[in-house]
Amino acid sequence: MTDVKNRMQEIIRRLNEASEAYYGGRDEIMSNYEWDALFDELSRLEEETGVILPDSPTQKVNTAAEDNIAGEKEAHEYPALSLAKTKKIEDLQEWAGDRPVWLSWKLDGLTLVLTYDGGKLSKILTRGNGTVGTNITFMKAALKGFPLEIEDQGHLVARGEATISYPEFEKINATISDPAERFANPRNLASGTLALDAKRLDEVRQRNVTFNAFTLVYTEREIISWGARMDYLDRLGFTTVERELTDAGGLPETVAEWTRRVESGEMQIPVDGLVISYDDTRYAATGSVTGHHATRAGYAFKWQDEVAETTLRLVEWSCGATTITPVAIFDPVQLEGTTVSRASLVNLSEMDRLGIGENGKTEIRVIKSNKIIPKVVGVIKAVGKYALPERCPACEGPVSIATGPSGAQTLKCDNPACPAKNLKKFERFVSKSGADIDGLSIETLRDFIGFGFIHTFADVFRLSRYADEIREMEGFGKKSCDNLLAAAEKSRSGIDAARFLNALSIPQIGIDAAKKLVDAYGWPGFVRALEEGRDFAEVSGLGPERSAAITNWYANEENRSVFNELLEILHIPASEPVTEVRGSCAGLTFVITGEVHRFKNRDAFKACVEANGGKVAGSVSKKTDFLVNNDLESTSSKNMKARELGIPILSEDDFIARFGQEDSEFFS
């Protein structure tokens, strides 16, 4: 018995330590696969011995995700208890019995409880420990997915999950240059966002945290059906969790279909399982409470991870802004319906924990975490130890080992000029207002730079050398790779001079200043002026400060080298200086507001005005000649200002009839 108790204590220690790391925002120290295996072992030992030790995760709600959320603590009006979990569909069927049940997503975020009184939102509480939560009502205008006012004038309580979508998560992480400071997963980001104070509500708003209601806890209205209660929340203006009515007999097929949707990658918000709920809420309320589980409130289903064994062939080192990340390349295996051949190894500490050995001699176990992210979860057999790279893969610069605040060891590049540390410049280079290369997102750029595919701007046009590797990358394939290479070739064979200058990230020279320079000198007249060291302050609207920024940039030998290398491989159509303003919009200033439906977008509209000799301003003033807004009767501040100043307001159709032709490249 002593040995069993010691084993239980060790499991509890490891599980709680891993949970604190995962929910508290630190580096993950254990995969979900390993955590579930240990949790199942602990549950089995507790059942066999009848002993439940203090701090057992089978008996408590983990609150680490909310430990950093500041605010007043308040008791929940209705306890937010957790659900029992299973990995067997048979358990779901037995629980459902002969009653209709609703299947819905088990979202991976933070649970919030919203209370309304007299038609107005009166309180937002975090789940906390299920009995006591934190009041974050001050965030109500910065969160999405729920109305601030509802037509129901009584007392209403709704519970749901605050989530951040995968695209939003990737976009936010892409803005953080130091990998050590990036968020580990969308749940971690949601937790960190809800921990921000009232002074940072703009930041909360920008992260698009969305409340997804998953149950109507209380209403004064007599609504017995769980499905009808959810429909009621829909009508009140809530974002609600997707759901489907089924029964015990239909559960296997329904679960299989919902699982397929996760495996296909169509889910934009993180999910970590499924939930079934009785449609009869009166029956559900008759359940008891066991531990911290409400026995009839619902039953959660977690997917059984599919495990594959394979051989490690290569550890590929990918350089980020400060960290060089190890990526396992292994013999392809089939997991969750797709072929997988690579997975991140996170950092040196994780490699050591797993026991990664030499390439070609290490046999490993791989899963797809939550059926989405490939992950190495164990080493079956290893010979020797992995070898660290001596130079940075992105720049060939020196490397060193760094230890982060959590104690995790990482490999980092010591070269301050490493291209991986200048990711924002590469993002600008390929942007719509730059080289305009569709398919090169900031995430893809980071990968390509990290793998050594891109060192300089010119390398963007040489990606065909790595076509075979790109086709094998996660998220790519033959079609995506071919489209990317075609976009790069299209840009290379005919890039606009002004967009080319804007793409170079010359300080203080954006697209408008670039157009002024090209108009003033033509192309390649501007290149000659640059080589001659001309003073560009003479260009209308440029001034001495911007002129100095251009000449100082070109005086730098490295910048000149980048510039000349690009001139050799790109075709930039020649143009003559613009000596007079011509076009249907010549001498006129426009302000464009609202949505457009005939132009491709607002940028295309602006380009059309400028191509016809006009200017586009951001606000209405006495210098404005026309305001363009498809909503002519709008009471917006711009419309009101235009009316006050007697400035004509045109629709797109009015503008086209008066100034443009619809066979233009600017129209959709």
C-alpha cells in the first residue's frame, strides 16, 4: 500500500505542476496525451484503493488560469461546477439513456458568467473555483459575443466560454518579436487578456475575445427545453455554441461527424472535446453533485489520441526573432486522417525531457494534440544525443544557450542583424503596398526565414529552389506552393516603382512619399538622382527631413547592396517625370468613407483617384471638394461636417459617372 500511495503522490505532484504551467501561461511541461494517461492512472488507483489524497486533480477545479486576474471576488449565484469526462462513446450512450440530448463543442477558453437585471448587463464573473469568481464587469464594452442590453426585463444568468480564435491568436503572436514572450495557446492568450486592467481596455478590444454562451442558467420565463433556452439566447443577441439534437442511438454517428470537422481543420476557435446535455432541463436539475461534478448537468467527451510510432530522421532548426526552435522531421505517419512528417520539439529542455537521441536512431511516438497540432510525446528508443547546430540557420551567425524565467533552455542567435530579427521589414516588403506577394503571411515568412530559405529581400524571388521542402510543410501542398511561386514571379516581372520603394522600409518613406519621388524624377530617373546624391527636399511635399532619411539610407553600404541586388532581378517599368497634373480628378481632394461595392476595396478607390490626378484625405475640411459615401443619408460625423461646409456628398455610382470608367483595373 505504501508503494501505491507514493505513486499516487508522485502522479498528483506531476499533474498539478503541469496544470499550473499550462493554465498559468508558462511553457508546457507535459503533453495532453501524457497528462490524460497519468490522470487515468490516478483515477484507477483511487478507485482500487478507496484513497483520495489531498490536492488530487480528480477532486478539484484548477484555478491557475485566473490567478493573475485582478478584481473583487464574488460568490456565484449558481455554482459553476465541472462535468465528468470520458473517452468512450459507450459512456455517453449509457448517460443519455432513452432521453434526447444535445451535442455541442467543449470550447477551450475561460468560463464566464453573465448576469442581467432589468434588461441590462449587471455583472460578469469568471468561473474561479466554481463557487467564487472574479468580477470583471469593467470589461463589458471590450468583449464580444453578448449584448449590453436585452429585451428580457427580468433576472437572467448565462454561462459561456470566452475564446480567442486561431487566426487572431496567430496574428497577435506574430506581433511579439521575442518567442519567450509569446502565448503558448489561444486559451493562454484569453487568460492573459482577461487579466489586463481597466487602463488597457483598448488592448482587450483589439484581441477580439468572444463570449460563446453554452447554457442559459436562469430565466424567469418558463422554458424547459435546453435547446429552446439556447434559441432564446440567440434571439436576445448572444453568440451561442453550435449544437445538434440527437439520442443514444445517433451519438456514434454524430460524434464521428463532429470529430471529422475538427480533423479537417475547419474549426476557427479552439475546442478540446464535445459535451452532451439533456434537453429536459428539469430532469437535469434532479442530479446530484459528486466531488466537483454535477452528475446530470452534462457529460464531456474527450478524444482518444491516436498514437503513431516512427523514426526521427532530422532535427531542423528554425530561427525566430531571438530563439532557434528545434523541429522534428520523421518518417511520415498517418494521424487523424492526414499524413504527418514534422512536429515542433519546443526547446532544448523539452528535447532533454523526451530523451531525443541521434537522427536516424531515435524511435519516437507522435500524436496530433486536439486532433490538430502534431506533437512528439515520447521516445521509444534512443541512441546517443542530438547535436546542436554551431551556426544560426538563418544568417550563419554565432549561437548560444539561454535560460528563460521558467528555467527552460533555448538556443538563440547572437547576430543582431539576423534577418529573423527583422521580420516586420520582410512583412512590409511582401505586403499589398509593397511587392504584393500573395501567400506570404507573417507566419509563413517567419518559417521561411527560420529554415534559411530567405536571407535577403531578393531571396523572396528565389523560393523555387526550396519548392520540394515547401510542398511538404504543414499547411502547404503542391497547389499552395505553386500559387506562391506564381505570385512571386508575377511581382518580379513587373513591380510598380512606387510600391518597390515603399517595400524597402526606408525610414519616413511610405507609399505617398514614394509616389511623389517617382512622379518628380520618373524611373529610372530617380535611381540616377539617388546615385548622384541629389537633395530630394525640392520635391513638393517631401521636405528636408525625409530627403535626409533617403540619402542616409542609401549611404549605408548594406542598404545599397540590397537595393542594387533587387534592381538586377526585378523588372520595374520605366516612367517619365510627371510635369503636370492630368486626369478627371486633377486638382480635386476627396474623402472616402463607408463600405464600397464596385471598387475592389477602399485602397483601390484611392488608387483610382490618384491615378486620375486627385488626392485622398482622411478627414473632411474646407479643402475637401467631395465626400464619397454610399450612405448619402448617413448621420456620421463626416457626412454632417460635409453638409455643414456645403461639400457635395457622392455615392460610388455618382463618382464613377462623373470621374471614372468601370473597365478600370480598380474595379471588382
